[in-house]
Amino acid sequence: MSDFNTMIVPLPDPIYGTPYQNGITDPLWPVDFDGKMNIRRIAELLGRLAVSERLADGSPPPPEEVKLRAQYASDYAGRTARQSNLTLIRANVLSSDRAELIAVLKMLTEFAVEEMQLKPSQSRVAVLEQVPTSYRVTVTLAFGASLFVDAQGEDRFGLRTLRPRYLKQMPSFPGDAPDFDPAASGSDLLISVCSDHPYVNIATTRFFVEFFNQRFRKAHPHVGPDRNLMHFMSIEQGFARKDKREFLRFDDGIDNVQMGRDDLFRFVYVEETDNEPDWCVNGSYLVYRKIREHMPKWEVLDEKTQEAHIGRHKTSGAPLSREVAGADGMTPVYPDPADERDGPLTAHVRKVQPRRSEADLFGMSDLERRFVRRPYPFFDGLDPDTGTTCNGLQFVAFMKSIQQQFEHVANMWQMNPDFPVPGTGIDALYASGVLSTVDGGYYFCPAGLRCEGDYFGATLFEALPLL
């Protein structure tokens, strides 16, 4: 029997050809692990599962299989798997002509599809170098509030009445850096590029930033030889660690909340009953926050104080909570959000994941505030103002309601000094200055492509009268 602990677990591929844009809840692990998969696939997935007649004759499965299924259910089923590299490109449309905007979106879509379907090159490969079958490329396009109504209040494209219900300029929050101005950080478009190879991200990003306008002019000669349709404002980059930790070196679930497939769709994508414009169905809101981690302030704290700030044990990642006897001995339970015996009430995990047993004032349970997080650590080199390194987390999250999910967590829990009890204080990581938000914005990702020749945002313009 092969050693289960030495098997390499492959990552799931993006799911192309769905009503939802790629890069939001895919790559997605299969929810069910029922023993009916091809044995080679199973061996690649979590070890080696011997599929034989014993599964059908009523005899109990071997211990290895029981362990395998439990591990799969705990660590993989229903979770999304980030790629290794993230690039965020912000851009503004330099036009007030709806037909030109549609042409821009069509070309962005064409290139996105081209990049996502491109297979890794097998040429110029060093001897014995393994090339994967896919770099798991996703290109996700999102609309900013300024595309519907710009900073001057102008409705450039006649889209004001169809703006998504919760799409607006990101407000300021406690813990924002003094020089962070959300009004200056927003953009018409946000392009998220993810893949498992850094040069794939670089090459894709270079096309958008350096060659898009050139290619657009060539395809649309009437715009003139010197006119640009897109102004690219900024490029942000991040990377993923194999151990799912970031610079603070705690396992605090920076990847994704544990959800089954149904929950992923329940909490992420707009449905027909969500009181949004019809064109928003199957779309998702995107919240972006660039969070600086001030390491000198963090690293002077001893381990016990760090654990108190996070609300978890540093080594195991288990919550700082009382232990209760369970079937396996002493099993840590999730902390009571208002009981100081489970650790400081200002601990990060206590402030953003309270999980109370009763419904809140709005009749919703705390678990209904969840959303999909797809953050990546970043390292921007030297901060010239302080002489320290500049690093932190590119926090990217997807949800069906900014107000009921992200803003409720931020305003009612994390940054509310009177939650869970009066006088508690805000999240300890922000209160101590370890974290500060230095950039960000709100966006809406339209639905995926319905057929060949479709483009991102097509349903928006189909809802408008003809020009």
C-alpha cells in the first residue's frame, strides 16, 4: 500500500462555461468524494483509495479509506482553491460613448477567454522539467460605481438606473491609513488575473496595460491613431503560500471559509429574488482591501500577546477557547463571543467571526454574514518613508450583498467598540497599529458568458433601449 502521507494532491481546475465568471468560486474542489471516481484520480487527489467489491458487499471500509474520506471532507470538499499568483489592474474608460464602451468590453472579454483557454507551452522546456496541463488561468472583470455615475455625478453611458443596489464608492473605516482616500482609489473597471505561474500573470497584465489600446485602435480605425480608450491606473500583485499563512505567521483561515458548494453559491452570487436589477443575476460583488502589516510593531510582541491579538494558538491554529470533553478527549470549541474566559474580546477572530447561537437584530444568524475570501500576501519592497519593508495582504472577497455581508462584519462587529459588549474596543490588530488599510474599493462582477461571442456585461446593455 502506498504511503498516504507522501501523495501529492493536485489542485482543481477552473470551471469554464458556467453562468458565473471564472475566478470567483473556482477552482472548486468537488464536494462529494464517493469512491466512484477513477482510481488514478483518487490516487492523485488524496492518496490511494482501493476501489473494490468490498464497497458493495456490506463490509466496513478499511481504516485508510475512513481516514481519507474524513480528511477530504475536512480539508477539501466545497472549498475553493486559490491559484499561486494574483494581479489586480485598475482602469478607467476614456469615453462617454456607450458603443465604444461595449466595444471595449468585447475586446477585454475576447482576450480574457483567449488567455484562459491557452495551454502551457511545451517548447523550450528544460530536460526533466515537468510542465502542467494547465496554469489555471482566470481573468475576472468587475465594474466600479464610477462606470454608472462618475465622481462629478455624470451618467456618461446612461447606466445610472441600472447600477447594482449596493455598488458605491468604498467609505472610510477605522484603521484606514491617514493617506488612504477611497474616493481616489476607485476605478471604472477592475481586472483580476490569477494563475499558477508568475510570468503568465506578467504577460497577461502587459497586454492589458501596454497593448490593449494599440490593439483596439487597429480593430477600430475610426477612433484615430493617437486616441486611447483605456487609462490604466495601477497594478497590484500578490502571491499564495503553500501553508496558507501570511507574514503574521498564523493560520487564521486567510484562504476561504469552510463551505459546501451550495453555500458557496448561496452566499456569493446574486439570485432573482435579491432585489437587484435583472442583469445582475449570477453576478457577484467584489470587495478589495489592501491591508498593510506593520511587522516591527508585530514582532516586538511576545507569542502570548500575538495569540491574544489573533485569538488563536500560533502553533496549531486552534481558537483560544475553553476545552470540553469530546469523543476524542479534549476538543477545543469555538469561543463564546461574549465570554472573556475564551480569550480577549478584541481578538481578531472574536470580532469578525462571532458565531452566536441566536439571530441578530435583523433576524439573521452570524453564519449568514459569511462570504468567500480569496486574499493573497503581497511584498512591495522598501517603504522609503520608514525604511522598513512594505508587506501585507491583498484582501479580495466575493459576496452577494456588500451591505449585509462585508459592511455588517466591518461596521457592526470588527470596528464597533461596543461589540460584543459595551466598551470592548475595535479589532486588536487595528487598534494596536499592526494593521492598516492602505487601498481598496467596491466592484460588481457581471455574470459569466452564456455562449460563444458573448461578452462580460452584455446583459446590462440588453436591459437598455437601443441607441
